[in-house]
Amino acid sequence: MMSFVAKRVLQAGLTIAGVLTVGFILIRAAGDPVALLLPENATVEDAARMRAALGLDLPLWRQYLSFMADALRGDLGMSFRQQTSAVGLVLERLPATMELAFAAFAIGVILAFGLDLMLRIAGSERLRKVVLWVALTRQAIPTFWFGLLLILLFSVTLRWLPALGRGTPAHLVLPAFTLGTYELALYLRLLEASFREQETHDYVRTAYAKGLGRARVMLREILPNVLLPMVTLAGLNLGVLLGGTVVTETVFSWPGVGRLIVQAVSQRDYPVVVAGVLMTSLIFVVLNLVVDLLYAVLDPRVRLA
Amino acid sequence: MKLAKHSRFHLDAVLGSALLLAFLLMALAVPLLPLYDPYEQDLMASLAEPLATSATRTYWLGGDALGRDYLSRLSLAARVSLGISVAAVGISLVMGVALGLIAGFFRGPVEAAIMGLGDLQLAIPRVLLLIASAAVFGSSIGMLTLLLGLTSWVTYGRLARAMALSLREREFVLAAITQGASSQWNIRKHLLPNVAPNMAIIASFEFGQVVVLEASLSYLGLGVQPPLPSLGLMINEGQLYLEINPWISILPGLVIFALVAGSQFVSQRFTPESRGDGGLSRVPTV
Amino acid sequence: MAGCPAFRRFEGASVSDQPLLSVRGLTIDISTRKGTSTAVEGLSFELGRGEVLGIVGESGSGKSITMLALMGLLSSDSAALTAGQITLDGQALYSDDLSRYRRETRGGAMAMIFQEPMTSLNPVLTIGAQIGSTLRQHQPGLSSADLKARVVKLLALVGVPEPERRSRQYPHEYSGGMRQRAMIAMAIANDPKVLIADEPTTALDVTVQAQIMEVLAAARARTGASMLLVTHDLGLIAENADRVLVMYGGRVVEQGTVTEIFERPRHPYTIGLLRSLPAIDREQASLYAIPGQPPAVSERPSGCVFHPRCEMAQGRAPCSAERPPMHEVVPGHGSACHYAQETRGWADDLASRLVEAAQ
């Protein structure tokens, strides 16, 4: 197992380095920041001085190295608009995003497992097919539009829930369910495919041959085998979840990182855009690493290798 | 004891294909249809409800905030979004298959480089990468198409590489190599036909994904720029007026939904598991 | 093979006593992409107390699916029992209101060992847990300490070294032979009356095969269980079975004691099978093989299911037109052939032809 752990950690490190490099490329491709930062009546000397101060007169490879060094120390540049650290701005908004993402994830996973297992044990094949069809349909609905529809129904028409902003627990309901229903649909279908695949394995036949009932076979024999790949898949889907959070924040004016990024784009505040994207990606990479390590602990074939 | 029958007719696939085909045809036909000018503003018709009439004409789907004919705008928006999506899928398909086959066939550092690039791309959530790239490189139609294509190749690439890895060991490829066939010929004649069916399945699913991505970008204001309409953009434009005329936001979403649902149903029906090729279920009739 | 006595026979085996297991007219339909076909048709046999019935046949003969039907393990979406009666110890197994009884028999009075020990065990549960679950299912009163003790005892019984430590291991830490031993332990855990072994040694090394058969013999000796031994390996049958059932194309073509079947086979298929075994005691120029291939399930011929490959048929009408009934050629020895009385002569004829060819 230790070799697996070492390999994965190394891989994560390389990926982080790669992601940071992409960030550097984007920042440089965004153009000359000096023109954006200087007031209109600046002279050529002012520009040259600023360029030197920002280290932009150095050769590209040295800029890259200093960028990476700064990044490892947690510095991804200064916001163009506000004279504060871009990383700081992102960190300020991070709790809101995490709250939304976590709520959506919890709704999705818990309801998916509960619903699917209940349906399986009850054995109603037709009902399960209907539920799966509904899930497939929900996945076809663009999340931001779904959020709008929820606003239309629950805020505008029924006036039960607030639409925009963050503050009371009621504010979290609509955004969390917008994202959460997508996660629910996703995990429901993943579970379904996973169960169906596991059911073609011989050990299932052995389990029934021992006289075990359907519920026991589902829960004690098949479910552990389903959970393993599910853990890995969940890790991969966190990326989709984080991406979805970004868009959902704009629908509901939720003050998270996503909204920050979108606003920064319209303000041409590239350091903040890049910082937001990079930090979200980093979180994704780290979470994936944790998920993989968790898998290594859970699967006896890896743990005892 | 009754035996389940294996049905050959699948309603959802038929429905899905029909939907997609209908929209594609409609999008292609837009310039020929007798629609009003989608850019002409008439503030008297601002936020008109669907089927509103004026002295001279009927607003079949109402008017948007600036009084532009909604049906025309919706048709044009569908055309724009579809055009971008189809082209983007084409780009990512070609790129993914090419890179994947090359990686799988030649192996070594080439494979490592290509797969490494793919892994790196996957580490950044697609929406975020698109937002940042659109911010930096611009949101013109061409650039959007290119970006959407460039960020979506990895799924195709991975599958193409996996297939290349297994196919290259097969006898007919080895035989061709011993007879002196060039790598390029091998790839073209042997690998491509085998890879095509699976790629079609992925492409049909990815099409829906790309449509939503483009719509999301446009919704955020980072995609198609006004005055050109796009489905996502129109949803955004309508959000301010939900209380007055919700149709402005609802209708484009329905179009997106139809497109994505169609693509999902089609791709799902053609995946091997649903065709019953996945293996025999071991669950008995308890 | 001919003339090799079957040792390890359980003393006192007799079919004339009330049979333990009785199967009458078993018909199983399967559903494939090509439509519905009949995998097994009108199968009938009996299993006495303490005896070993060997079921021999090629792949596609229907032997494995018959065993699954006995256990009630037919896959719900692809196979169904459409006719027939199965009786265990006087109790019918397939009545609608007795589905619970059927579940209690599975793993209890009737247990099965499968062919692929590598995949038949759950990879994420310990061996001890997997044996324990069948104990818990059929003997619910056991305390968990008792359960653990029994698991260890069972593993010791089947010859797993260090059973206490091993019971806490996972299947991937066991070798193929050991996994099969664990499967046997699971099967005998509840003292079954009938043990079904479906190709128990096919997936194992030759050296391990003999050991596994010994484990099975010891288990049977201890519990007095009868066994249905399904295999395509005639040698295994010769060494372990009391009686033999020969299956082809979803039907029984011949049945009798092991001595009768091996020394005086009375069906062209059985004769062909035995002839195709390489002989130790004489020279052979080439190996004999029954011409042709067994038919696919959906393409079974009319009349006698073997007739297209039968060298004795010679195009005679009844073979392609009527399904041959089971003739009792000699008491206790049945053959489903229209011309069963000719088989001895034909067998000798075939033998001398092969000897000539070798010279």
C-alpha cells in the first residue's frame, strides 16, 4: 500500500505544479497589466518603472520561477481593482462556496443511497425504473435554468423562500437543492449502473446459493463492492460539483468564489480570476488525493498488497 | 414461471433521435423561414406575452425586453448555440481521437506527454477553465468554439488510447507492420474503424454536455456576446423580468433541455450494457 | 478407463430405497437475443441416499443450468423452469407457496460448489465472514463465539492450514485450491443432504484436483451427504461416481451404474466419448473424435438430438423424426436410442476399425 500512497502523492504534486503553470500561462496571455494599472497620464518612464517593480522586464523563464515560488508561499498576485492579495479575496469567499458545495453533495449522496437502497430492498422494479428516468431527465436540465425555475416557483409565485443572497438557513435551501438534485440524479444513476455491474459477478450467485435473502445480499455482500468504485467516482465528480457551484452562485447571487471570479472577469481583474480558478482546482486535486487514499484503505486488495 | 422478453424497440432512443434531428433541421432551416428580424427593436412590444397581437402582427412567442420578436430570436439563438456545439464536438472528437491513437500506438514519451496533458486538463473543472480562457482570449464565436473543443478532447483521447493499446497487439496490425505498412496507414485503416462506434456513443453524450457548457458561459455573460442571441444569454436577459414575463427565461431552457435529453437518450441506448451485452445477471428469482 | 473399478463408493448405496432427490420431466427455457429456446427438456433422474451421481456432458449439454434450477438459482431475466417436478426428501421444491422453503433449503439441505473459485468469493469480505454468513442464515441461534469456533473447525476440516489466522484473511490471500476448499467449507457448513459440485476441479491445477476430490470425499463421509458431481472429465467420474448420467443437447441420453456405463456403454454418444479418450494400453495412430459439433441451444435438431453426428444412425427414419424414449437395456441401465440393441455390436466394430487404422 505504501508504494501506492507514495505514487499518488507524487502524482498530485506534479498535477498541482501543472495547474499552477496553466495559471501562469493564462496570466501572461491576458496581456500587459501595466497598461491596466497605470493612470492615463502616466509617462513611458512610469511604465518602465512599474514593469521593473512587477518583475516584468525579466526573461520569461525567470518570471515563471518567481511565479511558482510565490505560489508555493501562497501568493498569486495582487488584485488589479482592490489593492489586496488575490488569494486573500478568494479565501474570504471560500466558506460560502464550501457551504453550498457541501450541502449539495450531502443532499445528493444521502438521498441517492437512501432512495436506491430502499427501492432495491422493496423490490419494486417499475418504481425504480420511473425514478431512474426522472433522474436522467433532471440531468438533462441545465442547472442554472433549473435554479431559475425554482426561484420562479418558490420565490416569485409561492413566496416561500428567498431567492438571492446568503444569510439565513432559508437562503441556502434553493441553491443547495438546485445543485443537490443534480448530484442526486448523478449518484442514483451511478449506483444503479454499479449494482447492475456487480450483479453479473459470480460471488453474488454464491451468496444466493448460501440461502441469503435479497436484502442481505444487497447490503452485506454487494454494497461494499459498490461503495469502492463509488468513492473514486465521487472524487472525480467533485470537479463537476465545483464547476456547478460556480454557475449556481451567479443565479442566486451567492457570495462565493464563483461569483467572485465572474465579477472579476467583467472587471478585467485577471489575477483574481486566475487565483480563483487555481485555488478551486487545487482543492479539487487535494480532495481527489484524499479520496484515492481512502480507497486504498478501504479495499483489502490494495491495503494488504 | 414467466420469462422476460428481450424487447428490441426502445421508445426513448427513438424519441431522442427524433428530437435531435428536428432541432438540427430547424436550426439549418432558420435563414429560410419566414421569421421577423431578430434585431429589430420595438419598445411598444417590450416584454409582450406569447401570442400577443398588435395592429399589424402577432408576436407568437412574445417579445423580449427590447421588444424584439421572441420567436425569431429564439430560432436564431438555437442556431447559434447548435452551430457552436456541433463544431466544438467535431473539434474535440478529431483532436481526441488523433491524440489518443497516437499516444496508444507510439507509446513511450509521446504517450506520457499526451496523457499528462489530459490529466492536467481534467484537474481543472471544465467550467472554470472555460471562464478563465474566455476571459483571457476573448468570447468571439470562433474563439468560443475553439475553446469548447479544446477543453473537451480528453474523454475521446483516453478511450482512443485504450483501444489503440489493445488493438496494436492484434494479429492484423502486427501482420501489417511486418509487411512494411507505415504507422499512419495502420492507424487509418485498422484503428480508426474499430474506434469509430464507441466514439459515436461518446460524441452523442458529449454533445449535450457542450450545449450546456456553452449555455452556462453565455448565461454568465462570458460566452456569446450581444446583440447576437444565444440560449444561455437569453435566459440571463430574462432573469430580471421573472415576475413580469417568465417566458423569456423559460423557453430557451426548454430548448436546451430538449437537446440534452435527446442526446442522453440516444447515447444511453447505444451503450453496450443497456443492450444486454454486459453479462448475465446472477440474481435469481428469489 | 474400462474396467477401472470405482472405489470410494459409499457402502449401502441403493437406488431402490426411497430416493433422496427426484427430478421428473424438468424443462428449462432460456431467453437470448435470438429469442426463447429450450435448454433442458424432459429431464428425469433420481439420487439415492449417500450415493454419488456423476453427470457428464460437453458444454451446452445443459448440465450446469440443471443444477442451477435445482438450487433455484436461475437468473431471473434469462431462464425459467417451465415444467417438471423436483422433490427433496418427499417435499416438492417448486410450489409457489413454498418459496420460503426453497430458500431455506438453499445452502441448508442442498448446497452447491461452483467451478470458478477465483471469482466465486466476495473480494471485500473475509473468508471467515463469508462462511459465517451461511451459518448465521441457517442456524440463527448460534452465539458469535460459537459461530467463530465453527468457522475455524470447518476450515480445518477442509484442510486449510492455520485455520484461525486464515479465517481472518481475504480471498485474494488464498490460492485457487484453498479458495475451493473454503467454498466446500461453506457448502458443508449446515450438513447438507445433497451436495452439488459443478465442475469443482476444472479451474484448478492437476495436482490440486486430486486433493479437492479427497476433501469432498471426506466431507461426504462425515455428513453422509449424497453428491451430484457435474463434470466433463470422464476420469473424475470413473473414480468418484456410483452412477452416471450422460447428457447431450439438453437431454439425458444414457444412465446407469459407473461400471455399466464404462464397460458396456449403450448409446452412440457415450461410446464415442469413451472411444475418444487416449488409451494407455494400445497403440493409436490418431485420436478418435465424434464428427461434428454439439448444436447451439437454439438450433437443436428434431427427433434424436444426437442423430446428425451419429455414425450408427445411417439416415434411418426414426432417428430424425422421433425423440427416442429411455429404453431400459439392462435393469438399472437406460439408453435413449432407437437402436440401443445394436450398440454393442457397433461399438466392437468401431474398436476393431480403430485398431486396424493404427497398423
